[in-house]
Amino acid sequence: MMAWRSDFLVFCMLMFFLVSTSSVVLGKPAVLNVKDYGAVADGKTDNSRAFLEAWEAACEQQGTSVITVPRGGKYYVRQVAFTGPCKGSITFLIQADLYAPTDKSSHTLTYWIKFGYVDYLTIAGLANLYGGGPSAWPYKGCGQGQECLQVVPHSLRLEFVNHAWVHHIGSIDAKDKHISIFQCQDVTLSDIRTTAPHDSPNTDGVHIAVSERVKILDSTFNTGDDCVAIFSGSKDVNISQSICGPGHGFSIGSMGKFPDEDPITKINIRNCTISHTDNGFRIKTWAVSSYPTFASDITVQDVMMDNVRNPIIIDQHYCPRGGCDPTVESQVQIKNLQIKRIWGTSTTETAVNLQCSSQKPCQGVELEDILLLFRNPEGGKLQPAVSSCAYVVGSSRGKQVPKPCI
Ligand SMILES: *[C@@H]1O[C@H](CO)[C@@H](O)[C@H](O)[C@H]1NC(C)=O
Ligand SMILES: *[C@@H]1O[C@H](CO)[C@@H](O)[C@H](O)[C@H]1NC(C)=O
């Protein structure tokens, strides 16, 4: 017994020695606290400079470094861009809430917090980013006699970032998009929560363009615009186990507005719940002066829709501000779209609405096991919904309510 104990003791000491020496060999992560760079958590000192200095120090480190915004207090940050390339990988641990500016001159900044040209980045920390949206939204109407803001900051922007993981971060009341991903590769967003009122303008949850291999999971989007919006040049984007609503649903496009737009391909939306939104899943392409490109290899499956205005919609005649020539047809080709195992309620009668282009009919559209009922917002019993198709080539299988139009 004794012998076993001392063996065990030796074993433990050996393990401790190995672990401690290996961490010396591999390098312990350098930990940089923003407070050591002059950050003050009083909610009014601008910490942009302090955060940036911590970043610059981290960026010079080989191996792994961790920047911490420690718990306690509120950090006001006016605007900051964390730019690489950096020598090692960086974890930005945000453990206290960050606050954006709300004065008028801040409304026309193009971003609030931006990471650019970085490889191997983690952003985490269980904190909220308060975007200050209510101060800017009233100016976004562009109504009569009103000042009109065209440019409004995205709260968290990643551009030219590869291998990033953003998790356990909340974004509250962004002035415009909550999170935008541009020209990135291999990005995972998990346990993200975005919150903004249902009528807040352009507050997309996640906005993805020209990016590849993006994964969004275990996240919740309550917002005023699209929960996730996927734009030109996006390839291999998976959304799963996420909740959307209020908001405008999961959206592809609009496409075809500009010449030489890259296609959107390999999009998978799986195991999601969409509740009290304008749209569930939507693809939209411009009606007017549309340029050719395509969207293909898209799967939407195992999605519950609860009180959604347009659960499944393809709109190839998108013309939000009017003045489009209805005889001009979209040049965007939609192909290989699978929609399966979708159930729930629609607040309009047309639950499946596929309006494709007469010039480029949708190809390879497959519907399988759909059960969508019409819940009239004015009351009454649940009724069968209907489907409507124009210029759709494809097939339907399994149980279908409403009756399929292909
Ligand atoms: C998305 O899902 C597909 C199908 O399961 C898989 O082949 C692909 O690698 C996934 N991509 C990402 C970025 O997770
Ligand atoms: C969807 O849910 C099923 C059943 O729980 C699970 O087996 C599958 O891995 C999930 N898929 C994704 C992409 O989350």
C-alpha cells in the first residue's frame, strides 16, 4: 500500500514536472490586461487607445496571447480597429460590457469594433457589446425634412480574418448590422446572441459577404432585420441549432444588383427555429437591371416555423423602393435547392411562395415533408396554407401541406 502511494507520488511529481516544463517549452500564453494599458471601467473614459495598445503588444508576441477586459464596470470604446498580421494567435477575452458612443458624430462611422488581417483569432468572454442603436435609428428613416444617414456603424466587423472563433458574445442594439463578416475564411460563431427591437432598421444579426467556410451554431437572433444575411461571394456557410425571431429570417441576397457578383454556393440551414418573423427562409434577386450570377447547392432542413409571415419564399422580382420595370426579369440562376422537414405556422395563406425568373427558371428545387398551416392573425382556426410557384423546375416528395406546386 505504502509502495503504491509513493509510486503515485512520484508519478504525480513527474507529471507536474512534465506539464510545467512543456509549458515553458511551448510558451505559456502571455496575458495582457487592458487595465495595464490605462483602460478605465467607468463607462465614460474612451478606452480605444488602451485597447489598441494592448492589441499591439499582443500582436508582437509569438505563440498565444490573451487580452483580457476584466470583469467589473463598463468600458466605453469610441471606435477601434485591431489590425494584423500578428506574430501569434490572439484570444480577446471580453469579460465586461463594452459601450459604443451615442453622440451624433458617431453615427456615420463605418464600424465600431473591427478586426482585420488577422489569422487565428478568438473572441469570447460572456460580455455584451452595447451598440448605442437607439441614438442612431431615428435618423435612418430618410423621411421628409429629416436628416438622412447613409452610413451607420456595424458593431463587430471581421474583415480579411482567417481561422476565427467568436463565442459567448452578446450584441445589443447595434446601430446597423450586429456582426459583419467580409473576406474571411474558416470562421465559427457559436453561442452568439443578438438583441434589438423588431422595428430597428437594418440591424442584421450576422451579415456575411465574400467569405468561405463560415459556421454559425447554438445562437439566438432577436433583431429588426435579417437574422443572418448571406451575400455575394459566400461559399460553404452552415447555420445550425439556432433561433431566429423577431427579425426577417435567414436570407440569401439580394443578388444581381451589380455586374460581376460572385455566386453564393453551399449553404446549409439545419435544426433551427424561426419564430414571429417576416420571412423564414428567403432568396431574393433584383428585378431591375439585374446582372447574371447564381445561387446553388442550398439546403434548408429540420426547421420549425412559428407564426412566420412568409415561411419559404423566393422573390426574383425584388424591388423594395418601386420603379422597377415588371417586364425586366432577373438574370440570377437559382439551382439545386432542397427544402425538407419544415413544419409550423404561417401568418399569410401562401406559406410556400417560389417566384422565379422567366429568363432563368429555378432548377433542381426539391420539396420534401412540409407541414405548414395558415394561422390567420385575425383569429379563427388553423387552416391549410397554399403554395404558389412560377418558373420552378423540380420535384416534391413525402408529405406535403400545402399541396406542392411543383
Ligand atoms: C457544412 O455542412 C456540410 C454538410 O454537412 C459539410 O460538408 C461542410 O464541411 C460544412 N461546412 C462548414 C463550414 O461547417
Ligand atoms: C440536427 O439534429 C439532429 C438530431 O438531434 C442531429 O443528429 C444532427 O447532428 C443535427 N445537425 C446539425 C447540423 O446540427
